[in-house]
Amino acid sequence: MQVDIQLFGALRGLEKGDCLSLEVAGTTIADARTALMLHAGNHWPAERASVLVACAFASNTQLLRDAMPLPEDGGLVVLPPVNGG
């Protein structure tokens, strides 16, 4: 599934327009997290990529847990922790 991801906080500026589209091999938020971590490991500075383990994922209306399905519209927001997590 193609997923469009918006980046906020410490992740801003890592991608043009603060968003990216990724192909996710699975159907859950955990699968999207894995795909984003792989992308980040190949394209972002290590200290920025490492923050993804503590990030929250959300749709336009709710926070999403790793076991939850990807939103039908393919839109995700990644929210890094603030003030140390």
C-alpha cells in the first residue's frame, strides 16, 4: 500500500515539503513504522532516524497503535516526542 507521511517536530526538514510517500509491504502501523525506519536509515542522519522508535503515528483524527490497520486513505502523521519523550 502507498502511504503518504507528514513529518513534524524534530523530523521536519528531512524530506522536501516535510512529507514523503512510501510503499508499505504490510497493512499495519507497525509495517509503516518499519518501512519508514528503513527509509530513514538510508536517507537521514542517524540521530534523527533513531527517534522513530519513540514517535507516535496518527491519522487525521486519532492516534494509531502499531497493531492497528493503516488508514484507508493512506495518510499518516508522525509525531516525535517532545521534551525528551
